[in-house]
Amino acid sequence: MRNTKLQKLYRQVDKCRFCKTGRNKLQHIHGFGAMNPELMLILVNPTYRNLSSAPEYQGNRFPFIGVRQFWRVLADGGLIDRKVAFNLPSRAAWNSKYTKQIQNELAKNRLFLTNIVKCCYDHSLYPEDRVIKEQINMLAEEIKIVRPKMIVAFGELVYKTLTGKNIKLAGYWNDRKRKGDSEIISGLKIPIIPCYFPIGRGNPKKAAEIMRRFLRTEK
């Protein structure tokens, strides 16, 4: 993935005043994947568990490098190859070979992966509202550049950020008359599907089920 506009945007991201003020040495985590993808997968924010957050890391930085659990959920949901996902090693044994495999899977399956907030923290708490508000315009610009056919919002906070609407995921998926929304921050009105967060504080099984039942069939 080489896009001049995206690279310019990510250079702007790396100048984040919050990280400079807080002396945060972790690198920002950018987005990565296919341009004009079938699906743009959006999460909240990265953490130190991402290997590319290390100050000495060289190469593309994108969500969940070194976190095999996430890729296994995507595989269970039918978005990437199971053989690739389930042969990924633990974080300690992860190297550039496996990062390249994931890059190839994102490109091959027409996926783009990013976060609302690109600042990487040494904890798993949600970012502060002021950080989200500051970076929301950059996310909107990222969406305009990438131009996905559909967006997947992992978690209620992401869905609200993109659409301005509060939902409860359990209620949304139990309502047979549910009406889809569109993201509004970029002005492109791209269809958006809410999904459970795939690891940690989320629900991996239900996330994979939503992917299997709705994403590949609605594209």
C-alpha cells in the first residue's frame, strides 16, 4: 500500500501534540490495506502490545502486529485465510515474515484496517474525548482517501463516532427490523455495520458470527 495522500496524512498524525506533551515514546499506529477496499475495519486505539509501536521499529505500522488472537477472529469470520491466521506465532516469536503475510492477506481480501485514534498507549483504556475530537478530522480524511465500499465499526464507541448514534450491540442484532446507518464524518455516506470488539473487552465469538453471517453476504 503506497498512497501519497495517506503517507502525508500519517506524517501529520506523527506530529500529535498530545504524545509530545505527554512524552509518549510509543510510535503512532497508522492504517494499512487495500485502496478502495470492500471493507474498512475501524477500531478504537492501539496499545503497546502492537510490536510496531516500539520506538526502534522500522516498516509499516498498522493495528495488531504481533497479536495473533485478532487475526484468528478475522479468520473465523471468513475475512482472511485460516491457515495463515492459525499459524501465526506468539508475540515473542513474531517477526517481519508474519507481518508480511498479514499485509498480503489484507491486500488479497480487499481489506483496510485502522483506528479512530492513532496514538499508542501503555494501557488498554479508551482514549480521552479530547484526543478523539482532535483526530476525528484525520480519520474523516483517511476514509475519503481510502474510499471503502463498507465500514465495520468494532464497538459501540466507534459506531457512535462514525454515525453520531448511540446503540447497544445486543439490541441492534436482536432487532430483525434493524435499519443500517451510514457514517457521516467524511460526508461520503458509506454503509456501516456495527460489530463486537474482536478481542479483550469484546466478544470474539459474536464478532466472528457477525462477519460470517452479514459482511461477506452484504458486500
